Amino acid sequence: MDSFTLIIFGITGNLAQIKLIPALYDIEEKNLLPKETSIIGIARSPQSKEEFREYIKKVLTSENRHHQHAIKDEVFEKLFTRMHYLNGNLIDRNLYKKLSQFLSQLDSENKKLGNRIFYLATYPDLYDQIFQNLQSEKLNEQKNGWVRLMIEKPIGNDLKSAKDLNKLLLSYFREDQIYRLDHYLGKETLQNILAFRFGNGIFEPLLNKDHVDHIQITATEDFGIGKRGGYYDSVGALKDVGQNHLLQMLAFATMDAPTDYSDAALTKERVKILENLEVDPKNLVLGQYDGYLKEESVNPNSSTDTFFAFKTMIKNARFKGVPIYVRGGKKLSQTVTEISIIFKTPHNRLFKHLRSGTEPNVLIFRIQPNEGIVLKILVKKPGHRWELDPTYMQFCYRLGSDSHYFPDPYERLIFDAIKGDQTFFNNVEEVESEWKFIDPLAKSKTKVHSYNPGSWGPKEADQFIQKNGRYWLEPSMDFCAI
Ligand SMILES: NC(=O)c1ccc[n+]([C@@H]2O[C@H](COP(=O)([O-])OP(=O)(O)OC[C@H]3O[C@@H](n4cnc5c(N)ncnc54)[C@H](OP(=O)(O)O)[C@@H]3O)[C@@H](O)[C@H]2O)c1
């Protein structure tokens, strides 16, 4: 693998602290960084080398829920030897002159090519000026090596702004240089859906309208917005997680088999699903938890949604008429993310007369917590009488002493970007088709109902699914116990 320099715009920010620096440590610990790799962090306040060192160490050692394992001194030293800090204002052209000189110096000292990754861990309203400044120093040009740009969600706040941002990006970089990051795509549990569906032969023939009654996708949290009020209140749950993570889960669970395992083939199939989703604001329920209006930095008259539930269908022959119910939000009963595929109960099922005899089989992709893939089935209770017991056939990630190692999604995705692999990043069509679906929902004047913290959302969400003769599944914690 080629050596490169990673430049993080916003090294002192929250994202850098909770995700990027811990991920870089983990990549270093696994010896995955090419020998001459350098990392440059940029922010405004001046810091000496020693202060920067203290800062990085503190990020890796203090109460940081994203980096719980102890750090090894020798790994920290190896990582810090690669790290440099530059202070300056991202809107100031002089900073980029300084950066350009420093990059040339690092390249000549280490005899390396000019490979670079620019990571935008800073505010979207600075992007325009950052790109102009990079261009003024020709830092976006791939003259002596490759140049890549990593950019976080949100990509826009609606379809129009997403298109504007994509246009801006594409006026400075080529699509194959842009790594739009949705960290859900870096999750092992989401990627394993591909292995489960397309690496096995037995389940795929069942995933269609003949066998599937409906699909439920849930991503809920039992905690509130914390200190994110300023951001969250301008966005809401539907845009914050519905537009990206939940639609990605939907695409992974329902996409057709790609022609091969390649970025182009996988992305094409995901986009085909996203572009063929039926959207109807009548099939949307929004909610806001009681007490939200008293949260820090929230407008006391806010009608921002902290809960959403919607129904969609895929306009293709395979899933014609199969409803997909999607829900997400905050201060709900459980913190859980899963996809449940609920199968039809055949008319000629034996034992229908027994208790549980008509319960459907359910295939569950549990993304978090108690990660696994399980199939809910009925078995005979041991004994002289005929009684059925619903139980789970399960694959769990975290059972036993050899429990599987999970790379953090950021570790996984940064390493993919280093390798130049865009498979688990969003391209321009993908982001825009997500917004095409979400925009009419987000812009509808759907009433926002209140709900009790700790519940499963407003009662209207239950009524909404019940009118189709179905009910929300209570995510079970009975399998893959941690
Ligand atoms: N935090 C998350 O968990 C998260 C998750 C997903 C996506 N994101 C996205 O990631 C981006 C960063 O979010 P964040 O939460 O890390 O924000 P943040 O905590 O406010 O950090 C912003 C960073 O940008 C730097 N910065 C701001 N203005 C600057 C300027 N004019 N010149 C130089 N540096 C400047 C700040 O450094 P100084 O103030 O020290 O100069 C700081 O390092 C946002 O686009 C956000 O939407 C964040």
C-alpha cells in the first residue's frame, strides 16, 4: 500500500475526538498504516508539539466511550511520531500556503509520493472556502499521487442543498476522489447481510413477495438529544437517521444480487432500490417526546420530530405489494437497531390450532446491540403432549471466549479510503435518491404527536400499522445475550 498524508480539518472537534483519533490508533495498533504515513491535524488555536501530544493522549485515554480499551505506549508513540499540528483559520489562504509547503517538506523528507486524504471534520458552511483554498494551492490536483476527500453526513439538508453540495464537490474533485461517509455502511453487522444473503443459497429464494408478508426496520434510542439541541432541532429524526442509516439498511436487506463483488455493482443495486421506493406523506407518523422543548438549545416552540414511522413499498416485481415499515427516534423504549423480515404463514400449516401455531417465522438482522442474525421458528416442546415453542436459531457475534472482533465503522472506513475502496461509501446518485425519497415526507405538513419518554412513540404509530392488520414487533433481547 502507498504511503500518504492524512489531513484532518477540525482535529480538535467532537468527531475527531470520539471517532477519528481512536480509529487511527486502532489502525496503527494493527500495523495497517504504511511506513511513511503522516497525519496533519488542523484547527485554529496555537498548540505546541507537547500540548498537541497531551491532547491526543487525553483523547485516547480519558473517559471516551468510543475507545474503551487501554492504549499501549509503543503504539501511541508510533502513531504520534506521524502526527503534526498546524494552526490557522480554514478560510485563510495563508494556511493553505503553509500546508502546501509542509506537505512538500514531508514528501521530500520521506521520499514519498504526494498521496493525500483530506478529511472534512468541520462545519459544512466552510466547505466552499476550503475547496477554493485547496485549489488555489493546487492541493486538489492529482499530479504526483492520488488525492481523496472524506466528507461526513449530512450531505445537504434536502434534495436541493444535497445537489448543490454534490455540484460543489464535483467542481473540485472527481467522483472517484470523493468518499461520502455514512458510518452505518462500515458496520460489520450491516455488511454481513451481504454475506448472509449472497454467500448462502437457501435464504435468497425466499426473499420475495411470495413468501414475505412485510418488513420492519427499527433504529431507536432510549436516550434524548443530550447537548446536540442546536443541531438536532434544525434537522429532526427523519433527516438525521431516516434519510441515511435507515434507508441504507432497507437497501441492504432488499437489493438484488450484484453481478459481482465490486463497488460499482453493489452501489448500482443499492441505488436501484432507493430510486424505486414509493413515497406518500399519508404513510408518515411524526412524534416529539414530552420534555423535548425544555432541552438545551431547543426552540421552546419547536415542532421538530424526535420520532418517525413510515410505510413504503418497492416498485419492482420481486417485492410488489410487500409493505416496509420503518421507524426511528429518541427517548424510546429501547436502544436497538434491526431489520425484521416477517414471513407469510401458509394456509396449510399443520399445528395451526395450537397456541403460537400461527406465529410467523421472522428473520432478524440485529445490527445492535446483541448483534446477530436469527431466525424465529416454532419447535415442539419436549413432552408427551403437542405444544409449540417459539424459539430462535441464531448466529451471534459475541458468544463464547473467541467472540468476534468488531472493527469500529470509522476504523473500517478510513482504512477503505486508504486502500481506495469506495464500496461502502455513498456516491452522488445514492445520496440524491435518498433525499428524493425523504424530501416529500420532510416537507409534508404532517402533524407531530407527543409521546411519553420510554414508550414506543406516539399511539398514532401503533394505529398506523394496525390499520393494515399488523403490529410493531417488540425487539427481543432473548437471543445473543451479551
Ligand atoms: N460529532 C459527531 O459525532 C459527528 C457525527 C457525524 C457527522 N459529523 C459531522 O462532522 C463535522 C464536524 O462535527 P463536530 O461535531 O466534530 O464539530 P465540532 O466539535 O464543532 O468541531 C469543529 C472543528 O472544526 C474546527 N474549526 C471550526 N471552524 C474553523 C475554522 N474557521 N478554521 C479552522 N478550524 C475550524 C474546530 O476547531 P477550533 O474551534 O479548535 O478552531 C473543530 O476542530 C460536521 O460536519 C458534523 O455534521 C459529526
